[in-house]
Amino acid sequence: MTDRNEIQKDLEQKLAKGETALNKLKAKMEEAGDDASQEMKDAVAAAERTLDKGKGKLNAMAEATDEEFEKMWADTKDAWQDMSAGVERGWNKLSDRVKSFFA
């Protein structure tokens, strides 16, 4: 059996890192006020949805029995990589203007 506690801790750390980055982006948008474009607002909204999805998955895994956890982890490994890749693709699609704003 995979070490459940290590997996959950790792996922919690990844979600916390994502939440910290998202909070920084939100703060920059607040500073920008009316200068924040719709593209920036859409990017933040998409990041929030992805983060919420990850938190939901982690909560479900935390409540699962050991047997259910093993199955969920097998399914989640690929989904987690897909979700991370999706975030990366979303970032890459943002314009250079938006990226420089967040830098």
C-alpha cells in the first residue's frame, strides 16, 4: 500500500503553494483596480476553480477507507498530473502583457 499520510501531505503542500500563488495574483489585481483586464480576471477565476477541484479531491481522499483511498490515488495520480498540465497550458495561453503584470 502506498503511504497514505505522505501522499495526503504532499497534495496538501501542493494545494497550499497554489493557494499562495493565487492570493498573490489576487493582490496584484486589487492593486491594478480598473487596469486589470478581463483576461486577468478570467485567469484568476480559472485558477480558483482548479484549486477548488483539487481541494475537493483531497477531502474525498481523506474521508475514504484505505481500500477506497488506493483506488482514488491510482485515479488521482493521472488526474493530478493532467490538472497541473492544464494550469500550465492556461498560463502559457495568457498574453505576455498579462504575464508581465503578474511578474
